[in-house]
Amino acid sequence: MRLCILALATTWAVSAESLPPILDYYPDCYNKPAQSLQFNSKLDTKGKFVDLGTDPGFAGILTQLQRAAAERNAQALIIENLDKIYPMVGKVGYEGEQSVELKISATLYSFCPDNHKLSNRSAPYNAQGQKVLKTAKLVSIDSQQIVIEKTTTEPVYKDPANYLVSAEQGIAGVLPGQTQAEVKALLGQPSVMIQLQDNGELWSYGRKLWLKFDEKLQWISTSSDLLSTEGLNSIELVDGYDNSDWSIEGKVRLRSPLIQLQTQLPTRFRPSGELQLTRQANQYHLTLNYQQLKNYKANTTETLLMDFTLAEGAKIPAKVPQYSATAVVTWLKQALQKPELDIQSLKQQQVPLHQFERGLNGHWIAAGNHLLVQYQDQQQSRLNKVLIGNSIFLQQGDPAEIKQLLKATGAPLTKAEFIKSYPDAADSGYEVSVYSDTHSLIASFSSEDANAALEKLELTLM
């Protein structure tokens, strides 16, 4: 057991006002039912992807969260979930949007009068708002030894050896024609592995570098031309790739104006399409794509280098295979009744399984286009989370499949039905959240109206 000393101010920021602390561990005893709180805010990113652990503005947002909890007379709170939603990649700073939207789900507690202790059960997020990575579990204790078994490992990313983009030397040394093993030796483990038609694969490193394999590497590009905004927001940001200044031939950086290429490399690239230039070296084609974006600060329109592709010949689009939605829905119904059910069995029914490594948010598997699941450990011994929503791929959405998946969970399909079924739910407009000792639900609706349809659901099994 852990003693909760509410006056202690080492893990949360307080001023003269008394604010309920953000706990690292769940209370041992509390007045039921606990309250739920949905808190939305924005953090100015200065046009960069941010690490909340080092951004000074995030502490202020946590203080705002504590104030919101205090207004509801909470004695303490726990952060259950935190989502970062970025504006579309490439438009940061040019389409009038430089902030990341933060969506925080919290549970508010009032302690039992005679028991302010904390349990041994750790919260999903700590007092600083950082995801808690559970890397080990206690297996046994006897008089001789304590046995601890490692259950998860953090993904091993490598920063690129360089940020050179060259038709001769490749992208950070990676060239079309290399094997997957050769690419891993240079870049490490990918963030995402997507199954494609004809047994191909699409890898990503962060959200910015994409590699398409057949038997060997076909192309490397800053654009997948495949994932939707929903899919991109499912990918962990990797600073060495997403915030880096890739340099064309060592002279022209990504997001630089067209005039710079015309000045620095006047004869290297030839027009190959509208706002597109290409250079060929042997069998390799390095293609640059520009976009016209409005700079609201200067009130001008600029033509900026936004994407590049290095391919052996033309860039062949990546395509995901078709599959049976019925097979996915049937599996989900069975898995919710039997959480240890193996998702790999869907492969036998030709359902593609895509791997998403989300850093501290863990490893997720996408079954088809609309269902993502997470297991408690790498051995996939027990289902932990289920996420149902819009397609992670462009132009692959199927409203009928979403509805069938939502029905499979047993969740009410309108906001009014949801509130009726869960009278203790926290209603924040477009979202409704429920927390219990056995599970939690975060439901997103099409509008704030009572008859709004359920569009997205995140279910966590305790």
C-alpha cells in the first residue's frame, strides 16, 4: 500500500490555490461512483511535433485539468487516456494552425473518510502526464529470491546516419533493391508494418518516411499515398524522422521554397508534372513534389518542397488487400467473450493484420481497416484494448462494417441510449466516457445532439 500525502507538491504544480493531485496509483478506497472528466485543450507547437515530457506549456495544461477537477469537488484524479491530434502534416505554420489538440480523459475521486491510502495498481499515466510503460511483472517471491519476468520491450529506433537525399547515394543510405534486413541494419525496427496485396509490405519510420517492399525495396517516400488522417494519428512520432531537415543533394532542405532548388541545383532536376521535378541516375528516379501554401504570417503564397520519392522506375502505389468484414466482426464478438483468443487466426481467413508500434502507447494490431486491438503483453495472451472508428486507409471506409463492429461490442448506438445505459457517464459534448472496475469506454458521436450516432469507440478491459 502507498500513503497519499495530499500536501506533497513534488509531483504536481500548485500555487496558492489548493488543487487535487494527479495520482500515480489508484486509490485503495473511494466513494463510488467515481466521476469522469473529458478535458480538451490546445498546445502551441511552434510548427513542430512535440514531446509533452519536455514541453513547458504542458505543465500549465495539467494545472488547468486540476482546476477543472477542483470545480467538481474532486480530492484527486487519475489520467486514463491522453490523445494528441496534430493538424495535417505539411500544413503546420502555413494553413493558420500551429497547435496540437489534446484530449484528456480522467477519473475524479473522493477518498473514503478513514482511508487516503493508494493501492499497488499503477495508473495508465503518471502525475506528469506521461504514459506508464509496464515492462515487467512480479512472478513469485520466496525466502531466497524475487523472480521478475520482462513482458515488453521498447521499440529500437535508429536515427538515420545522415539526412542526405540523393539519386546516387539513396536516402540516409537506403536504396531501392535492398532487402528488409539491409534496411533494418541502417534504420532499425520500423514504426509500422502494413500488409499489401501480393504479399508486399509497407513500412514507416515515424510518420514521415515510407518504404514499399515487394521481394525487395521498391521505393522510399515521405508520402504513403495510402493512410488517412486517422491512420497517421495512429503512428508514434519519431523525432529523428518527423522533425528532421532532409537535404536534397546536400543543398536543398525539405519545406524550402522552389526558388532555392532553382538557385542551388539549376540543372539537376527537370519538370515531370505540375509542381513536380525529377532527376534520374542510372535506374533510380528521385522525384520532388511541391505545394502552394499560404503563409498567414507574411500574407503570401509560397511554393514549398513537401515530399520526395526515390524509386526504381515509377512509384507503384501501395494497395491493401480486400477482406471479409464478417470474419472480423465474428472474431471481435468471440474475443470480447474470450479475451485470450488469438487474433492471428484471422490470417487463415485472408484478413490482413497491420502492426503499429506506438512507443509508450504500446503495440497495436489493425485487423482490416476499422478495428485496432492491443494485447496486455507481446505474447498476446489477453486482449487489453479495442478501438473502432474511421478507416486507417484512404478511400477504404465502410460505414456498414463500422456499425457491425460497434454492435459487436454491445454498446448503445446513439448518444441518448448511451447516457440512458450509463447514467454516471461524463458527457463532454461529442464524447461520453465511462469508467468502472472492469472496463472503460470512450465513445465519440457525430454531434452533441441526443440522437447523434456513435462513430468511434475505445474499450479498455481492466
